[in-house]
Amino acid sequence: MSRTLSLFIMVDACGWEIVKNDPFLKNVAPHRTKLESVFGYSSTCVPSIVSGRWPDEHRNWCYFVHDPERSPFRFLRWLRWLPKAVTSRRIVRRALTRLVKSKLGFKGYFDLYNIPFEHIDRFDFTEKKSPLQAGGMNRGSNIFDRLKEGGIPHFVSDPDRSEEENRAALESELGSGEIDFAFMYWAGLDGLLHRVGNDSSEVPAKLRHYERWISDLAEKAKERYDEVKLYVFSDHGMANCDEHLDLKAVIEALPLRFGKDYAVVYDSTMARFWFFNEAARDQITAALGNVPEGRIMPTEELKRLRAHFEDGQFGELIFLVREGVLIVPSHMGERPIRAMHGYHPEDAHSYAALFTNQSTLPAEVTHIPHLHRLMTHSIAA
């Protein structure tokens, strides 16, 4: 009986602008196309890919939301008394993140980032489950639910393992020839680009590194399978950050109090506000209108991008900066980084990429949620 392996490999942040003039995978997956991403960060992109749904459907959008009644972080508020020189250090935050994740039993990606402990009991975290597992979506199902329901033997990478450990684990599975479907997720390029930007010589070197891994995995699979359907793709691109915006200073200059008049999460490229009175709404809206580095996202545009939430869970007002601007300091970090994503999905460096060894791709695969169609088709075939 003929055996076919469907091999899906996600290279985080491998955007179209990064690879369009690079020979990445030209031998093993020569057919390539540009894909439009979704509005949001990897917290949005990965769930959209594995579910085939849009943010307003699966409701895995941004990580932190204002929700004091459901906040699981009340036990951390005492940390507000510690010196900021201690609590803002990344090494301290990483250690606390591991302890908090274990205590709360979170299964998905989790990071305390730079959320101030003074206000942490006002926030909830939206990815308590892992989108890379069956039953891991906030709403609806994903490809791993279908694999489980269908009893299809498969491999999925473990976010708690290193890239090398996951590669070795998949190689072992391929050697046994017992799986029919594999989903690999490598995040190393994303971290590298944040640190060095798009123009560093380290970027093509990292692409060559992945190229060798992917070629080796494809060759290993051919030893056990009659056909290997290979799809390599990204979730978004990455833009160099050449301009910094201290939006926090703009808002805190207003005669308003956080927690009494408003709440906000300062992400790296957007700020999401909740209002507790009309005066706060009017003053903050007016102040944002005078910030030339970004704009308030209109409701109709958010609806078009499938990232509008009627209940305001993720914010009642969304302020987005233009590509190349970084909000710093933010609740994601105190210090600048070289590159960032999470801009408008129609900005040049937001586009994702898809590479395959299949000579034809369905014409309707134009956005990253459509990758789910390729997965479901490969299971049904």
C-alpha cells in the first residue's frame, strides 16, 4: 500500500520580503507564493493557521486583556513593592514566568513580559490552552482535533523543547515510518530578527541552516514513504524598527488615572484601551489623534480584517503605529529591539510566505488561515 507523508513546517517570521530574492528551498520546495497574514501577533497567527478561522472567530488575539474579575494574577501584586530595577530585569521576569505558568497550569505560550506588578491583578491572559494541541482553541476546533478524532498518527513539535530537540524527535518518527502527518514549528528566526533586524548577515545564514534541516528531513522521509508532500510556511514577516514612540508618556501626561479612568495594554506596535468614563475616552482619543506615528483603527477596518470584537474584550479602542515604529517602553519590553511584527497586515513586511514541492496550489490559498485547507485536504486524501 502506498504511503504518503504530509509534512508541514512553520518557520516563524520568515516573511515574503525576507525570502523573495533569496534561493531559500529552491531545490526541495521550489514552488513559492506570498500570503497575507492576519492582524495581530503570533498569538493570533498560529491559532489562525491551525484552525482555518479568523481572529473574530477563534478569539485568540492579543495575550493580555483588562479583566479584573477573572485575573489569575492577584497573588503577584505584592511584587509591586520590590524595586523596579529588580522586577524589570528580563532574567527575573523569565524565572517568574516559569513559576507562574506552572502554578496556574497554563498549557500554551506564556510570558509575563513587562506588565507592571502594580496593575497585574487587573489583567487576564487569553492563551491558557495550547493551540498546538487538540482542544487548544479559545473557540472552535483545530487541525489537531481532526487528527485526534480521525485516529491519524501524527507528530507535532513541543514548544517547551528546543528547535534541535524537536528536529531530532521528528527525525526519529520519520525513521519509524508510523506517522502520516507532521507539524513542525521553529521560532528561532523570529528571535534572531528581533535582535539583529532584516539586514544582518546572520539572517541568510539562519535560512541556510533551516534549509539543511528541511532537506535532511525530506530525505529521511523518502526512505519510508512513497510520497512526501512538503509545505514550509511562515505566519508573518518582520520590519526593521527605525523609530521609537513613547506613547506611555503621552497618555500619562493627561489628567487621568490608570484603573480609575482607563486601562491600557501597550503592545509593541499597538495600544489597546478600555474606558471607565466619557471624559477619559474623549481626552485619550484627542491625544492619540495628535500622534503622527500611528492612527486609531476604525471599526469598519477592524471588521474587514476580522479583528473586531463587539464586547471589547481586547480593547474598546485600538491605536496602531505605522510600519517601522516601535512603542517603547511598552508592556512587552522596556528597551528597543531591532525589528518587530504586528503591523497592518497589508504593510509590505507583514506578508508571510509558502514554499512547497507540490506543483499546483489551490488558487484560494491567499491568506494564512487558508493553510488549514491544505492540512485538512492532506488528511482526507
